[in-house]
Amino acid sequence: MPDSLRQEVVNESFMNDFKFDYKFNLDSVTKVSMAYIKSPEFQQQIKDVQKNAAEMAKHFDSPEWKKQQAEIQQKAIEMSNQINSKEFKQQQEMAFKIAQDMRKKFDSPEWKKQQADIQKNAAEMSKKFNSDEWKKQQAEMKKNIDLMREKINSPEFKKHIEEMKELQNSPEYKELKRKFDNGIDSIKKEKRN
């Protein structure tokens, strides 16, 4: 409602007898309402609504809208046919049967015992892995690995490896290896015969 009419509606719609007893004046409300309906603001709103209604009608009457609605209806029919089909109902029955079977399995004493055993074993493993004995064993293994790493990285071990490589590249080693391999091959031949 335009501000120009708002005060008039408030002033003329109710009469105040200063006892805070408001009395409704219907003629005043009708007069103000008619003034509002004839106002340029209201007339513009009516034109805007009519314009929007015409655009909506045009949109809803368009081939694109009709095609889209036909596609939606076709998909709804296909979906309804699929839901009502024998195959879908069989699938639903099978899914329901599987769910019932699973419920029976999960409610069975065997399943509950198996779950209890798993929990018991998990608790025992947790207890073992948190025990002083396990921690001591792991610390000992770490210590041994560190010692081995230290030994492998030591200059003495690296020197030993280099000496082994030199030995393997020597003519004497190669000759011994050849004789060893030939001996193995001859033993294999004898065993096959």
C-alpha cells in the first residue's frame, strides 16, 4: 500500500473515543480501499501481474514445455511399469529374503559366539601388545636391527664386501665357480638317468 494512503486508512478506518475502544468504520475502509485500487501504484501492479501471467501462459503453451512434460510423463509411466513389473517384484522379494537371512545370521548363537571370540582375541592381542614382555621383545629386536645396520654401514664391513667383489672377479674364483657349476650339472644328469 502506498504511504500516501496508509495514514488515511489508519486515520479513517478506526474511530478513537479516547477510551482505547476502537470501533470499525466500514464506509471508511471501503472508501480507502477503492482509493487504493484506483491508485497508479496498484494499477501498475495489476499490469505487471497480467504481463507475468501472459508470459507464463506463453511458456506453458510452448512446444518445449509440452515436450518436457510429455517426457516427464513418459518417464513416470516407465518407472511405474518397472516398479509394477514381475522382475522388479522378484528383485524386491530376493532383497527382502537376503535381508531376512542376514538378520537370522546376525541373531544366531553361532554369529554371536564368533563375534564374542573375535572381541576376546582382540582383547588378548591388545593385552599382549601392551605387555612389558612384548615391549621388551620389540626393544630387543630394534636394538638388534640398529646393531646390524651399524655393522653393515661400518667401514670394516664395506671393506670386507669390496674384498669379496675383488675375489669374485679374480681368475681363480671364476675357475672354481665354473668347476662347481659343472659338478652340479653332472650330478643332476646322473640323478635323472
